[in-house]
Amino acid sequence: MSAARNILMALAAAGAAVTLTAAPASAAPGDTLSICHSQLTPSGWADVSWSSSSQCGGFEPNRKQIKQLDGYPIGTEVAICASTFQPAGWIQIREYYSQSCRYSSVPSLNNNAWTVRRVS
């Protein structure tokens, strides 16, 4: 049973990797995608929330929702998690705490989210 479970988990991870590589190339501004915490947030994307999933393994929270920021017009403001850097052409204008951006299993009420604005 354990071997079958390992095979299913490997197939699920491979499928998620294929989805991750295909989706960002054709994504429009504001499109979102959920990926496991172990996957890097692609360039032009930002983390917007964290959750837990049995498919991702490891400590919780272990799954993040990411949003495509490339293509937004100058002046657009977006709320993102501080677990990723804002993309080039964006500046941080506000910092605050958000329950949905809690990306550590260690409780903290420190600021963990930003509002960013597109400047170029």
C-alpha cells in the first residue's frame, strides 16, 4: 500500500510541475495558480495567500496561491504576501499583517503582507 501511495504522490507532483510550467507562459494579468511551497514563485508572479494541502507534504501551511502581475497598467495596486519579493517595476506602498499570508507554522502577528503599486 505504501509503494502505491508513493507512486501516486510522485505522479501528482509531476502533474503539478507540468501545470506550473505551462500556465505561467500563457497567463493574463491577475490570473492565479496554486502551487506547493517547495516550488519557486515564477518571475512576474507574487504570492497572494497560503493554505494547507495533503498533496504538498511537509510542514503547514504548505500551498501558496500566486498571481500574475506582469501586464497590469501603471498605477495598479495589488495586495501580496511578503513571502516573495515584489516583481520589477512594482514598489511597496503599505505593509501590514494578513491571516491569509501566514506562511510559517510558527505563529506571529508581524507584518507579512504588502500593498504594491506598478510604477513602470
